[in-house]
Amino acid sequence: MTLAIILSALAMTAIVALRYLAASGLFAFATTCVHPGLYARSGRQIRREIGWSLLSAAIYGIPAGVVAWAWQERGWTLIYTDWAAYPLWYLPLSLILYLLAHDTWFYWTHRWMHRPRPFRMAHAVHHASRPPTAWAAMSFHPIEAVTGAVVIPALVFVIPVHVAVLALVLAVMTVMGVINHVGWEILPRALLRSRLGKWLITASHHQRHHEQYTCNYGLYFRVWDRLCGTDQGISETLAHADPANPGAT
Ligand SMILES: [Zn+2]
Ligand SMILES: [Zn+2]
């Protein structure tokens, strides 16, 4: 049993690491095409971002591996594979519930990590990326990585989820983590300025967090930032650096 759990954790670590390298590598490559030279002076920083991210991948892999084993071998989780087990409308609802729950957890743990002691001990590692690159998506101190690694594995014991929706949640988590740090706005200006766009977190929104530190703490949605008065809009430098998105808020 112990060996099975260890093997499962190792497999999950490898998957998380490869997923990170593929997603960050893809967006880093896109950056060299769309904004050549944007990362030109970030070589040392990128090597550090990759190092911390691969360490985080190992930390993410442990609870993920335990949960994968618990699901496969013991059936303890609420992950299901039968499409008929719940009504079809529950599929999008479960996706939204997972993203909202993850966003809520992230917002409040992130705010906590900006208190002086946890910031010095852990979160400073993430903010050492100035400005961040696509490789900073998982660049966290191990303490911070633990707070991020436990949330989805805990949710699968609380909120029923189809395995395909769970895969989608993990894909959104991975891609958004990269997009938020890529250093240029990927979303079209029309979407950013739309009603929906004003509730979504994008590169320009999270960039402002890396510039100002004390605002824009969210992960996917601006709901908590708006409710708690910590939303400062999007980064002016990023908006002005991109002619496709001049000064949108
Ligand atoms: Zn960040
Ligand atoms: Zn922060």
C-alpha cells in the first residue's frame, strides 16, 4: 500500500512538472514571437523561477498522488466517471464551484501571505520575479506551494466532480497560472472591456499585483478583490506596453 502511494505521488509529480514545462514553455515561446526581447534580461530570474517551480511540482504531486490512489484503489473521493451519475447541468456548475472555491482559498491565503512574517518566510520568493515571466507560474517557496497543493485534493472529498471536469479545472489552473505572469495581455481588448472582462483576472490585472503588492490578490475572478476593496484595476504599464490594449481598466 505504501509503495503504491509513493509510486502514485511520483507519477503525479512527473505529470505536474511536465504540464508546467509544456504550458510555460509554450507561452514563453509565444512571447518570443509576439514580444521579442521581453525576457531578454531575465535569464537568471527565469532559471530561478524554473527551479522553484519544479520544487513546487514535487510538492503538488504528493497530495495529488495520495488522492489519485484513494480514488483508484479505495473509491474514497467524490470523483465520478459515469456521465449519468449527476444531471448534465451539474457539469458546468461543478466547474464553476471548483474555480470559485479555489479562487476564494487563494485570495485569503494570498492576503495572509502578504503579512510581514509569512511574506518574509515564503511569499517573497514569488515576488522576487520583477517583472514575472511565463516561467513564474509555479515559482513558490515550499510553504506557499503546500497551501496551493492541498486545495483541489481537499475539494474532491467535498464537491462531486466528473473526472473530465476535474481535468478541465487542472487545465484552467495551469494555463491561468502562466497567463497571469506572462508579461503581456493575451485576451482581446473587447473581452477585457466587456462586462465579463471586468470580473476576470488576466495578465494586466495580476501584473499590477506584482507592481504594487497590496492589491489584486485574486486568482481567477475579481469578486473578492472588489468585495474587499483591494481591486486597483489593471497595470497601466502593461496596458500601455501593448498597443492592442491602451489603458483599459
Ligand atoms: Zn504572481
Ligand atoms: Zn503576492
